[in-house]
Amino acid sequence: MHKAGFVNIIGNPNVGKSTLMNAFIGEKLSIITSKAQTTRHRILGIVNGDDFQMILSDTPGIIKPAYELQASMMDFVKSAFEDADVLVYMVEIGEKELKDEAFFNKIKNSKIPVLLLLNKIDKSNQELMEEQAQHWQEKVPNAEFYPISALQGFNVQNVFNRIVELLPESPAFYPKDQLTDKPERFFVNEAIREKILLHYKKEIPYAVEVDTEEFFEEETIIRIRSVIMVERETQKGIIIGHKGSALKRVGIEARKDLEKFFGKQVHLELYVKVNKNWRSNQKQLRRFGYNNK
């Protein structure tokens, strides 16, 4: 018997969804930073066993959209309800509610299995954890409850094993050696964007998009040319930094991560361009893969 199915991870921003997916897969597919809204797309990661294929979907954190980009991000979350065989709803210690009531009602009325994971329990104590456990079990009685620490790996294997049990009987949907449905350029963009999220403050990381224009793989080296898009000239100056020092740091750190990811030497060229108000431009959003309307 072979099992296969789609497991979709949802929750508020910054609760640890990407950390959990990366822990399941053993590869760094999703951006992990301390800033909210780091995941913008729906990222599929595939875990293969001899008798199962688990297709994990890491979605953007649930928010009330303030502009077109965020509205498109929430469309990715809505689609996660439509094709899931198992729904993983993540909350963190201290959290009391989902930011969108309509999504919350969908979870409570779900006809598919729901696993409710209380994450970051390593930052808690026994009393608070028990109080939170009672709160969430009352709020989402249809869910199976698991306290976890995705970062420390506590209880992660038990959750993984339970998901495998819940997968429907099915042949594999993807080739067994496939890790994700995203192309190489996507991970180049994400690696660069992660470094921008780590090193720049205020609105800068959220006004940035990365577009990899060239990706040439040779026998011993990958040559990459990527453009960092910003919305204003002032942001361009901040990204580049004094004598190019800030941009150079982003490039060096992203290159190291990409060499680890691809297992090969990487030559990375970075450029910065102004693309005015791209976050509110339907045409630009479609170009970057956000908006399918």
C-alpha cells in the first residue's frame, strides 16, 4: 500500500510554519527570520518514503490585506483549504486567536483531519502550556492537539508520523527524487530576500522583490545574475549602502547559502533597480508570480 497527500500548514505570521516544514524536509526551502510575513508564496516541499509521499505546503501568515501584494498572498492561503488532505494549524505560546475570523471558521468546520500545533513551548512554562492547551482544545475541538518546538525538534517526529498515518491511499503525485515544485531561480530569489530581511529595517524588506534574470549551470559552477527591485530611489541607496558595503554583505551571505543548497560553487552578481509601486501594480504582481487574476 502506498500513501500520498497534500498537507497544508496555516497560521498567523511568524508562528514557525516555515521552520516546521524545513524540519520535516531536512532542507531549507522556506525563509526563516524573526520578521513577520517572510513567506509570500505557497511553497511546496516533498518528503518521500518507500511507501508514502507527503506534499507539504507552507503558506503566508494570515493577515488582513493592506495592499494588492498582501491580497494576493491571502489568495495562496485560501487555496490551501481547497486541496488539503490534512490541515496543520499552527499557533504559538501566548496566542489567542487567528487574525481572520472567516479562516478560523473554515478550520473549525473542516471535513478533513486537522492537527493543531502549539509551537515555541521551549519559551514557556508548564502552567502556561497547560492553560494554552485547554484554550485551544476548547476553541478547535475537531483538531488533534500537539505541543511542539519546531526549532528544537521537540515532538516534531510524532507529528510527522501522525501525518503519514492520516495520508490517503494513493500513488505518488511527483517523482520520488523531487524535493519541491519550485524552479532553481525561485530559491535564489528567496535566499537573497532572506538576507535583506535580516539586515535591513522598517519598510525596506517589504518593499523589495528579487528577480533572477540569468541562471547558467556549468559543470563546476553556477553563474547567477539577480536584480533587487525597490519602490523608491531612497530605498535603492539604503540597499546598496556606503560604497556598496551593504549590498556586498547580502551577496556574500546569499552566495554561501546557495552553494550549500546547490552543492556547487556559485558566482552571484547583484544589481538594484527602482520599480515604482510594484506592490500595488497588478501587472508587476503577475510578473513576480503573485497574482493570477
